[in-house]
Amino acid sequence: MKHSAEFKAFDALVGKVLSIPRAQFIQREAEYKKQTALNPKRGPKPKHKRVEAPAPVEQPPFLESLSGGYFRLLADQLGISINWE
């Protein structure tokens, strides 16, 4: 029976894979998994614990005395929550 070059290459590769003892194959697979776990660009990302929200910061006394549209706008743009009352 005549086979193509691709089939012969595939058959040779399968023969090489099947000739490796199972224990050695499992060891190589474990080493590969350890190596790929260190690569942050690929695979599932490790889960991180949630960081608790920071404690609320007390308002500096000079901000309490300021009022006006400019400071409100600036505080809103910076994401600062200020009690204006």
C-alpha cells in the first residue's frame, strides 16, 4: 500500500509518542504545566482576592469652607466626594 509523505510523517510522530513510557509522559506534562503557569500572557489568569474598599478619608477643614462651582466641578472630576452642606 502506498502512503503519502504526510501520512508517513504522522505515523512516525505517533510511533514516537506511543513509545514514551506513561510515567515519563506524565512527568513531562507536569513540568510543562508548571512552566506555562508562570507565563502571565496565556491561559487562565490566577484569581485574586478582593481588596477591601479603603476607609473613608476625612475632609480637610479648608475644603469645608470652600464653596462655588469651580471647586464642585473640580471635586467631581477628581472623583472626590465632599459634603458641601
